[in-house]
Amino acid sequence: MPISLSLNIASYSKRKQILVFLSLCFFFLLLNVTSLFLPLRETLTYDEPYHYVSGAAVLSGKAFERGAADIDARNIMPASALNTLFAKAIRKTIPEKVISQSEKLELEVFWGKPPTILVSLVLAVYIFLWARQLYGINAGFLALTLYVFDPNIIAHSRLVTQDIFGACSVFIATYYYWNFLAFGNQKNAILSMVTFGIAQISRFTAVYLIPIFTFLAIGFYSSTIFRLVQSRRYSVILSTIRQFCMYCFLYLLTAILIINLGFSFEKTFVRLGDYQFESKALKSLQSSSSVLKEMPVPVPYAYLWGLDMGKNKDETGYGSAPSYLMGKLGLENGSLKGFKEYFAITFLYKVPIATQLFLLMALVRLIHRRHQINFWRNKHFCLFLLCSTSCLSVFLPLNLEFDTFLWLFHLFSFFLVK
């Protein structure tokens, strides 16, 4: 089956083609308008200026300097530079004298919102394309409707933060990875590797794609592997393992290259022993071996620093108040503690009831037709992703750094509502 971003509606009548085109334009315009004009009377969220200034640091090649000056700014991601770049371009068209210095930062952050809206529109396109590819154009419009009218999407599509960037990049990376697993070919392999790398500079939680993609590949080819073992075709098994290792190497190499490009190769190949870590996990790794201390790290200092900050925040809750859920504080003997049911309850509260009902009906139908499906080669690939993200969220101790995958749980649920 060829993979294409075209609508594939050539077989439709001219009237139906026009109707499809106008319908898509309506949905994309609706998302654009609600995202752009609803926040006109609202103030900025507390973290928008942080992301904007961090984006400026990435543009100037000073991500490390920014993180060294302010530990709270170590979650720098190159994707934030898109907001800053757009705002700077708008800023040059406006005379200095008409801008109040007290409102300058707030105005620049507001001008930086369109890239987030654009990325949200790109995500809408891919949701439509994947659903259409699975079930046809009607399913594409259903998934698109759920996305465009979702209040969480509308709210975050207008913010200068990493949420939409992370959700979009991880979703698209998973889309091309699914195409690569299902249909192969060099084009899908390259697109999958590149989008995987882009996801790594959009949101730190995208690092979870490494174990998720690995399990997906094993699950996707499990029946083939089982047959090879039964038939004792060990030479083919060894060849498959070598090919798998080669692809793993190419994925990591592509990701490392894109991460370095995103951070302008700033302080790449610094020895691991020269890093100043905050998390217990990376401190332990750093001190575990003198050989490791001398090893140069092939990613920019700011990137590994950001992962360290996220791990430290997960371990200690640094910079966060206790979680609050159902009348309880996430505290135990004076220490922060998460709730294993946190994301399940949050999902029930935040996701529209209509979407939840659609999802429930889809799961019931899935169970009813369980003997008629090929689990890994159709929509149930998405069901596995839902289960993966759910399991990972349960094991996070403080419920602090998994919002991107809560988003993805929401987005992938659209594909079960056929």
C-alpha cells in the first residue's frame, strides 16, 4: 500500500471533491480562528515567558548559558525557537516608539503564538490522514472533528509552550514508524528516522519513544519471529537481529545529529565527568566508572542537562508543589508522592464525555470482534500505544513529566472510534 499525504479522492465526483476540500478548509480555519482570537483578552500563563526567552537563547546559540544562569530554564528545547523567531520577525515591522517597554515582553510572547497554532494545524492534518488511511475519509473527518472541537486542543494551541510541539512531533514520528513497520521501503524509513529525531528536540519526554518503538517492533514481528524459531531457521533469525541493530543505530545516529543541529553543536563532546548533574540517577552513572567519566557525550551539554533536570524533578519534585487529587495532597512523611491513578482520573475529567463514550463503544466493539482482527497491522497498533502510555504513566512516581503522553493517549483514542 503506497503511503501518500494526498487526499486520495480522485475517484470521487467533482461535487464530492469540492465538498471534501471545503470541509477540510472549514475545520482548519475553525481551529486557527479559535486558537488565534480567543486569547486576545487573556494574560500569559506563568511559563510562556520562560519558553519564549529559552527560545531566544537557542537562537543565539546560548542554551548552556541560559541553563547555567537559571536552573528552572534547563528544560530548553529548540522547538521553542520557532515562537521566538516568528515574534522577532513581527517585531521588526513595528516602530519602537509605539511599543511600551513595560509591555514589550508580553507583546512579543503574544506575537510568538502563530507557530504553535500552525503546528496544531499540522497535527490536525496528520490525524485526518492517518484515520483516512486506516478506514476511509468518513473516519478521517470524525477524528478531525474530535480533535478540532476538543477544549484541551483549543486551549493549548495558542500557548508558547512545548505541549503542542511535543504532541505533534511524537504523533507524526509514530505515524511514520507505523508506516515503516507495516509497508517498509526506504522513504518510510528515512521519514521515520527524521521525525523521531525532530521529536527529541520538541519535548524531553520524547525519549520514551525509544522503549515504546522497540516494543512495537518486537510485537509487530512477533508472529514472524515465532514461526522462524519453530522452523529453526536460525540464520534468518541472526540476519533479522543484525538488521534490527542496524536500524537502531541509524535511528540513534539521526536523532543525535538532529539534536546537535537544534542546539547548534553547543558544547558537544564534553566529558561525562565534567557535567554538573542534579539527579541521583545521573550522578550515580557519572561516578560508577572512571572510564565513563572520560567518555565524551555526543550531544550538547544543554540537552543532557535538560534530561537531568527532568529526572531530578521526577525524583524530588523540584520546583513543583505537591500533587492534589480527590481531596488529597501528594505528600508522605513530608516528601512528595505521586498518585498511580492520577492520569486515569485526569483523563476522565479533561477529555470530553462524547469522546469518552466513543472510545468506550470502540473498545466494546473491539472485544466483540477480537477473533477477526490482525492486532498489529491495523488500528490495534494504536490500542497498544494507549496501553504503553498508560503503563508508563503509572510507574512515574510524581506525575510531573508525562503530559505529552497524556496528550497522545487522547490523540490515539481518536483512531478507535470507527
